[in-house]
Amino acid sequence: MIAYFRRATVTTTCLVLLTAVVLGLLATFFAAYIFIGAIILSIGLVWVWWSRRHLRCAFAITLLAVILFSPRLSAQLLKLEGVDRGYVSVHDVLWLGLIIAVLSRKMTMSFPRSSLGVLPYIALAAILPVVGIIGGFPLSYATPGLRALEWASFGYMAYIIAKEYGVRETFSLMSKIMLWASVIHFAYACIQYAADAGIISGDFLQLDQIYAAGHEVSWFSWRVTGLFVNPNSYGLFCSFAALLSIALLVARPNWINPMFAYFCLVINSGGIFLSASRSGLLGFAIGLSGLLLIALVKGVKTTRLVKLGVVFGAMGVLFLVMLSVVTGGEKWVSRFGLISSVVIEGAAADPSMLERVEMWQQVFSMQEAHYPFGTGVPSGLALIGIDSYWIVTLTQGTLLFALAFLLMLATVFTAGYVCWRLPKPDLQALGLTVAAVTLSMAISSLLLTTPLETYIIIPFWSMAGLAFARKNQLVRLKS
């Protein structure tokens, strides 16, 4: 026995010495990398520990990172097939720590029955790329499926947080993050406009120049982007924030300052205008129409709607004045004017719309010839890039995926409408926002891939998660 322990001690000592030698050699050759890695790991562990103790604040920080920093603070860790792929953003790192913190907590995993309609869409969005890989596409084409799970997880985390901290408190925090972020975006959008108009020097656009130098594709032009990098992304976000502002003004929860909400409505309407995003404008118009219709059915105070009408009238006059005095105002008139031309004369009136229609026809022909049961992976990777999420669903997963997307929208819209019918102003504001943004997404997805925009889909899922938390209807998963 003594001999055995002696041999064990000698063996252990040898292994420790060998490990120390190996680590010493690694430290000699890779000291800088080990040091940096140790720092990153330490920060990550601290973030997980802090997130576990302050889950709602950690979620809010991650959401803010999504909205403000993710387009700019990212690094290409892998060179993957396609254009500008393989990037990991700061919010991805924060999200990973947040997920670990959530899973490490003792809690009952559950989800509301009212949310069952979203599950087919999430499942297909995650599984279809794997099917495409089995069909012969590169392994890296599976990442959109992982992204779909990441985005949807924000909805579930919002649901968990609302159950723990309350829907009112969580919605209040998320709304303030969205609105203050929109103020920051608009401030930078004004700088972009002023630089393009020659009012200030282009040196103020160092952020844009840095991004353009490090990416294969950039969209900076006379159309402003805010801190996003695509004018359509900014237009869609402004649409979301403007609808949120209107919902808060209609329902009037006691934690919102009406003047601040009016201010955010004005600047985000201006953001849609400066971005020249026709999809953002169309989505906003449909979302606003649905919001007002829902509000009128329930019998909202007429004075509130009249005040909103006065604000919109004043903004209309302001925009007309701007068009007459700003440099290059005719560009906005021409671009937005094509919307009415398309309605009256058809797609041929707008070269951009005509190009879209021809592209849709081309992608359907390619899919029918080569992938009759769908491409599995997003059609932008398998075929050609197309600016319509409805077309993406049809080509990626045939009518089945498109119907799953429609069911998801219907389920989220219903959750929002049910919230609106409840007697509490906080839930009414949440319900109006969710219902209006869902309508906006359904329409804007005709001309853009809105559900693939990280900065739109994550706030959308987060708000939806709050709407599903409105009452305690749970399906137990595990204890």
C-alpha cells in the first residue's frame, strides 16, 4: 500500500512538473495571446456572475448594445463563403454570457400556451439550414439557423425577466432604451446629413469611413444611416420607435413623459424621412393605421388622437418646408414620389421596383429548376440576394415556411391585441406597440428582409416575450 502511494505521488509530481513545463513554454511563445485571453476570460466570468445577480440590467445592457453598437463594434473571426460573413459583434459576446447566467439559475423552465404559434417558425428557421447542408451546401451555411435561435432567445429571456421583475417594470426599461437610443441615432444622422450637404466637414464621419474601409460592402450615401450602416435599417428602426412613441401617447402609462414621447415621435418620423427608406415609410404607415384602428375600436379618448393629428399635421408642414430649403431636397421628393407612381402605374414606374420583381422571377425560376423542395439555407446564400423576406421563406422552405412565418406574425399580433384589451395602461401601450410593429414587419418584409435585421428582430422578439408574459398560462418543461 505504501509503495502504491509512493508511486502515485511520484506520478502526480511528474505530471505537475510536465504541465508546468508545457505552460511555461506556451507562456514564452504565446505570452501576449495568453495574457489577452486571460483578460477576456476574466471579464467574461465577471459578466456572467454579474448577469446572474442582476438579470434585468444585464438584459437591458445587451439590448442597448444590439441597438447602438452591434453594427459598428464587430470583428470578422472567420472568413466564410459569401460577402461580409463570419462577423461576431459585441452583443453576441454579451448574449452568450447572459444565456449562461440564465441557464445557471435555479428556475422552472416554462413557456406560455399563447406562444405555441411561434414555435413552428423558430424550429424551421433553425432546422432548414441543417437540411440544406445535408443537401450539399457548405457547413458555414448553418449559421443562419443559429442566428434564428439567438434572436428568438431574447423573447424567452424577456418573458423570464417579466415573470420575475414584472411586465410593467421591464417594458418601461425597454421602452426608455429604445427611445433614448433613437435620440442618439438621430443625432448622428443629423451629422451625416450636414456633412453630405456641405454644412460641416466630412471629417466628422470617421465612424463611417472606418466601417467602409473594413468591409466589402457599405451603403453610405446621401441617405442617412444613423449609427446603423444601412439606411433601410435606420428607416425600419425609426418606424419601430415612432410606433412605440405613439402607443405610449395613446395609452399614457404614468412612467412616460408625454413631451419626451412627442419629441421621439418627431425625430423618428424625421429619421424615416432622412433615411429615404420607402419600406420603412410603408411599414410605418401600415403599422400606424392598424394602431389607430385598434385604438378607435376600444374607444380611446378623442382628445389624445386629435393631439396626435395636430402633431402629424405640424410635422407634415415642417417636412414640406425642409424640402423647399434643404440642399438636395428634390432627391427625397423623387424617391418617395415613386411610391404613388408604383401604385398608379405598376412596378414599371420605378426602376428599383422593376429590378426587384425581375429578381423575384429569376429566383423562383432557379429554385424550381434546382431546388423544388426549397433550398434549405437562405436563398441569398444558395441563389441570389433578394430584398423580400416573403420570397426568402418561399424559396428556402416552400409554402410551409411562409405559412409558419404568417402563423408567427398572427400569434404575436394576437398577444399584442389581448394586452391592449386589458385595463392597465402599461399593458395597453405594450399591446399597441406589439400589434403595430407586427403589422409593420409583415408589410415591410415584402420589400426587405426585415426579420433578418438584427437590430429590428431582437427588439421585436423582446417585446413579444413581454406580451406573452401578460398572464400565468404555463406549459412545464422541466423543474
